[in-house]
Amino acid sequence: MLKTKIELSAYSDHDALLERVKKIKHVALDMDGTIYKGDTLFPCTIPFLSLLKKMGIRYSFLTNNPSKSVADYLKHLEKMGLSASAEELYTSAQATISCLKTNYPEVKRLFILGTQSMIAEFEKAGYVSTADDTSDEPDAVVVGFDMSLIYSRLCRAAWWIHCGKPYLATNPDFVCPTDKPVVLVDCGSICAMLEKSTGRKPDVTLGKPQPEMLAGIVQKYSLSPCEVAMAGDRIYTDILMAQKAGAFSVLVLSGEAKLEDAKLAFPAPDVTLQTLEQLGELIEEAANFA
């Protein structure tokens, strides 16, 4: 079998790389820039996922963007021709809910800066969303990528943060990637504004590159971190999260990062490939490696 075309590898010995890849039982996939771009699915995505199923390797889709509910994301994928289940999707909103349940079990009432879809995810998980009213006091504040941001609600969030309520952010991104001529101000920028007005940073920030999103997968499927591969197109979120979590890091050059970025990255991704097609070839090559 011909060797897989690899742009860069942290392994000087190809056999050592194959031995490492053989351990993979689950592939976590970034979405925009990795399996699709904008509203277009990459041609290699469905064949790659079919290969994983054939080889008995599970996969999950991860996204830092909590503005859509799981149902919304599934519809978005379906529209592009990719059928997926809720079980296969993990958002930063879900990671935040998991963090709340584990670390703040006393919290039941939340003041949430987020879209209606995001708020619905928290309500579905059993939380009460409080109103923009001083008499409707929350136990904690959650700030997300609020594309429906209202000034009065921003001020109310700042008030409860100023009062010392536990304060969680769904993700650290300052902007959300887009192929449209606009800058999409994301959760990290909203939190920067709140920091200037309250003097507080979030107590906890979820989403990539924090390792909790991968830790959730490890726990859910009873895996060890070395049995998980994280594939994504951003070094400072996808790859850094994999490295923090002890997973196998796969940088694909189908989105934001360029080969020059990969060469400068420290620590380097375990492997840098053009697309998921090469990752599928590498997994097949490793499976046939004696």
C-alpha cells in the first residue's frame, strides 16, 4: 500500500505514526472548515464518515457555536446532504450544561445572553431562564454567541455579574467565521465588553480550546484520551484542545489554517493533512500495518 500523503508530521518515523493511529477508536470533528464550508459540504466528508463506520470507529461533530440548537444543526447538515443524529453532535452549549450540572449542582435559574435556540437548549436540560427584571433573580449568568443581543439584557447581565453571581461563557471566540462581508461579533467579544464594565472575566469558559468538550466524549464512550483523534482547521482551538486533552491532533488545511501556520505551530499538530480524505487513507493504512 502506498503511504498516505502527509504535509507535516510530528513523528519522524512513519511506522511510529501508524502505531499511534491504530489506537484511534473515535474521531471528533470540527464542523465549518473541516466537514463543510459555509453551506457546502466537502466532497470527501460522506466517504470519510462511511469509512469510519465500516471500520467500527465512532465519530462526533463538535462546534464552538452555541447559537443554534442541536435540532437546528441537524437540519443544517441535512440540507447539505449529511444525515446525522443528535447523539453525534456536541456543542459548547451542551458542554456548558454539563459543566453546570457537575460543578454548580445548586444552580437552577440562569440569566442567559444567547439566541432563543440556545436558551431552549438550557430549558430542555431543566434550567429556568430568568427575565430582564431585578425581581427575577438568577443563580448564575451564562453568556454565549448572542446574535439577538439586546442592550438592556446586556446591562442586566452586567448587573448580575457585578453582584457576584457565578458567570460562565460558552466559548472564547472573539469572532465567528463567515464567508459573508461582515464581522460576526462572538461570545469572547461580548465577554470582553462585560469585563470592562464589571471588572470580571468569566469564572469558566467552555468550548474549544478547553479540554472539557473532548473530556465529555472520553467519559461518554469510556475511552482513554489516546483513543480519540481531533480533526479541525484551527490551530488555536481544535489542535490546542486536542493537545490539552491528550488526544491525537489532526490539522486539515481545508479551512482557516495554512501550511505555513502549521510549520510555525508549537507544539506542532501530530499530523497535518490537506483534507479528511487523507485522514481516512491514514487510518486505513494504520489498520493494515503489521
